[in-house]
Amino acid sequence: MQEQTVGRRARLRAQTTAEIKAIALKHLSEGGPDAVSLRAIGREMGMSGSAIYSYFDTRDALITTLINDIYTSLLDQVETARDAVAPDDIAGRILAWGQALRVWSLANPEGFRLIYGDPVAGYHAPAGGPAPEAAKRACLGLTELAAAAWPYAKTTQASTDHQWSDFSPGLADTIREHFPGLPPAAVALALRMWGRMHGLISLEVYGHLGTQTGDPAKLYHAELLDLLRSLGLDVEHARRARTPHSSA
């Protein structure tokens, strides 16, 4: 009987926690990161301040949880898209990652802004960042793509004289642990690949492309093809791939 009571309490706590996060995401969507308030969420749920603070003791704790959840969902989507392509289809895997990144970002613009946008006013992230595991997955995922492309890309890059001292010690140590033998120039390539994918998506999420083009999906697809070409990869398969639309 006691086990049933404990189990029921755990389920109720999990349900309430999920509801708090759902309402926080709604406030995030309606008013941006600064609109997230534990007291406002408590009022909407009919909970007292002391009750809601028993779930998240600070606003920072709630925002950290939201960032971790959102960042993890992003990585789940891009990794699934990448892994649906054969490992030897390097161009296809890069294309799949990039397209999935855009699709997720347009479907979750406030989540994109929470991860990559301006800092949330008054928020203090924990030591190591709000989502260290998701950030590590993103780093290793992009580096894996760059490492696969490196045998072709190393002869096409304008500069390959990067040193490990060019990068933060934490990043350098992580890459050397997981990709022994990979040169620092390939790490620079991974960061530049991220930049090319992120750049147009950011412009689109923040509304800067709306008055410039009626087909941002086509523009982004062209950017990915140009990225693949710059890596010395065969883009014919990627060229024939369906250009995804914002609603995809």
C-alpha cells in the first residue's frame, strides 16, 4: 500500500512538473524568455507560491530545465535525420542534418532564441552551462560530419594552419578524446559548417528574410549545396533531393 502511495505521488509530481514546463513554454512563445515567471505560472495553475517553488526553487532552475529539454529535442531531431542516411553518403548526412536543423528551428522559434539568442535577462546558468550534454552532442555531431568530409575537404580549404591553441581547452580536449588524429583544421571546418547552417536560419527565425525572398527554403538549400561543393563532395544526389519548405 505504501509503495502504491509513493508511486501515485511520483506520478502526480511528474504530471505537475510537465504542466509547469508546458505553461512556461506557452509564456515563452507568447512573450519571449523574459515572460517566464514562476509566480505567473503558479497563478495560472491555481498554485500558491510556496507550492510551485517546491517544484522549481528558482526561475533560473526552470529556465535551465527548459533550455536542456529544448536543446535535447533539437539534437534528437537532427541526429535522427542524419542517421536515416547511409554512413557512406557523407553529403547526404550533412544535408540531412542541415535541413532538420532548419525545420526544427522554424517549428520552435522561441526555443531557437532561448538556445541561440540574446541572454535571458536576470538568468544565471549553472557552472558548465544549462545543457552540457546536449551541447556536447551538437559539438561531436558536427565534428563527426566534418571528420567524414575532411579527406575530401582538406584540399579545398583556404586555410589549414589552425593550431589546437586556437580553440578553448575544453573543446580541444573533447575532440582529441573522441576523434584522435583529427587535425585542428578539421575542427575549424566543423565550426564554419555550423556557422553557414546557423546564419541563414537565424536571419529567417528573426524575420530578416521575409521581405527579401519569398522562398527562404530554396535559398537555404542552395547554401547547403554550396557548402557541400566547398567540401569537395559530390552534390548530384543532394541537388536532386527535394527542397524542404518551412512547413515540412
